[in-house]
Amino acid sequence: MISPCGFPSLSYTMTPNQPPVLQRPPAEVLYGEELARLRAADRLPRPPGWQLSMPAVRRFILGEGEAAAKIVCAPGLIERALVTLASNRALLLVGEPGTAKSLLSELLAAAISGCSTLTIQGSAATTEDQIKYGWNYALLLNEGPSPQALVPSPLYRAMQAGQLVRFEEITRCPPEVQDGLLSILSERLLMVPELSGEGGTLFAAPGFNLIATANTRDRGVNEMSAALKRRFSFETLFPIRDYEQEFELVRAEVGRLLARDQVPVLPPDEVLEVLVTVFRELRDGVGRDGAAGERLSTVVSTAEAVSVAYSVALRGYYLRGDGGEPGDIVEALAGAAAKDNAEDGKKLRRYMEHRAGKRQGAHWQAFYAARHRLPE
């Protein structure tokens, strides 16, 4: 089966001698079989250009019946996002780093358009040409401006095909680049002044829209203009509040990553308990017992917790043949939580002494005993 982006569908039930085809498959490939089943069974009305109805997209993302939830968030947020994408407004997902904004935009694009790889990565170096279109200069010099010499951007291709385009970290782009979206989002057309006649105007096909993401920590870097804000509906994603939900999500995600790499172990639940608890308490500045503590200035998100759990399991499997130990978390924390902030390093050491050292259980004591692994 071929997805609308041209990728073959994959099954991740692998034999020991069958390596994964892609290191990081897009959602439409990873969940290709599930999406195909949903499309075959979907009899509800679909917005123009959509591959699934809104209830089917919601079922795909939040899980229902045999389908597992792929993200933890309020159902109302998903429903509002779907209504926005079916309208003439674009969608902006806002939140702290690591709150699954990019994952949600990928899942929405995969379910609605069958393609999540039409993506623009925003940065200080992003130019208006990268957003709209560029030119093959060899053809341009040889035959002048022509449709053949034009190099379409992901946005251009999304308008042609009637699909969703993703714009990651939109507030990292210079304001003048951001404002290049104004006429596109308002008029649903893109002018190519170099081309004359009908080829000089691209009209968006039904189904086209844009999903952007922005980190709250980047506010003020390149603030969006009021005119551009009016063309977006804002939805804020928050860190997972429930411990059990976060624990299950971390366990499921690290299990999926390890299965992809054919690593036949999982981190013990005791190790994951320490990891998730430490991340939550350092993120919120509040212990599970309600006692106040210190918050780190850096991001200690669920995504970071998954990354650390994955590293712990790989360390345990390849160096010792197990699924990881509580002490392995300590070394991973230095790079994931403290990073290059000396003050965060001090807070982490105080946490180890005043909180971890007082916890009951062999796993907590093993974690505390490994505090010497923190860099000075």
C-alpha cells in the first residue's frame, strides 16, 4: 500500500532478521494499516478534501475500542482543532517545549490528508522563498521562468494537492517571512509574478490548510503581527497532569522505540516510576506529597522523559544485558535536565539529597546511591 506521500505502508511486527525500513517513519506509514481500516469503515460526512470524517480522526488520535490513544490531551481540544482545519482559519498549537505539539500536528495531517511530511521548519534562517517557491537556476537560465523551472515548497505542494502543511516553530522566523502567509491564508491563493497567464496564480484545492506550532518560551523572539494572528485559531497544549497517564505514555513510547530497534528488553516499572516522578517534581516544583520544591529552568517534559527512558534501556541492554537500573537515570539527567545551566545542576543535587534520599524502596535508594555520577 502506498500513502499519498509516496511511502509504502509498514507493519512493525518484525522478525529478528527484519530490520525496520525507516528509522523514524511518519505517522501515515507507522499507522498505515489503522488509517486504512478507518477509511474503509468511515461512512460519516467528510469536509471537502479530507480522507476521514471528524469522528474518525478523533478516534484515530485519542483511541477508541482496539485503537490505542496516541496522545494525551482533552477531547475538546481535538474537536476544536478539527473544526478550525475544516474552516478558513489556520491552526496554531502553542505550549511549552515537549508538550507534543509537533506530534499532534503530524497526527492531524496524517489522518486528514494522508500525508504529514509537507513541513516547513521555522528558524532565523528561513526565507520567503523556502515558504513559497524557488527556482531551478539551470532551467531558469536556459529557458526563462516556466512551470518546469519552478521548485515548489511544501506549502505550494499542499495548495496544489488540497492537503495540510505543517509549519514548525513559526515564531522563530523573521516577521517579514511570517507575513508572507497573510495573503495565502486570506485569499487562498499564491501569486507567482514571474509566470504570466494562468500559471502565475495558484489557487488552493479543497482540503488545504496550515497547522503551525510555537513554543511559549519563544514568545517575544519574533512576535507574530496582529494581522497574522487574526488568521489563526490558537490552541494551547499543557503538560500531562495525571501521573498514571504520563507513566503509561512513557512506558508505551519507550516500548515502541525499543521494538523498532529490536531491543528485547523494557525498563523495569520501578525504574520508570523513579524517572517519571523525578521529571514531574522537577518540572512542577511540587512533590507527589504536595510539598513545595525547586523547579528547573530547563524543560523537563514528557518527551524528555521518553528520551531518557530509551537511553536508560539502551545502556542497560548493550552494556549489561538488562533493561536499565535506577542509577542509569542519574547520568542521563545531567544532559537532559541540567544541560549547561550550573544553577539547575545545583538544584538537581539538592533534589537528590533532600527528596530522593528520603524515599522508601530499593529502587529509590539505588537512585540516591548513584548521586556521585552527577558532574561537579
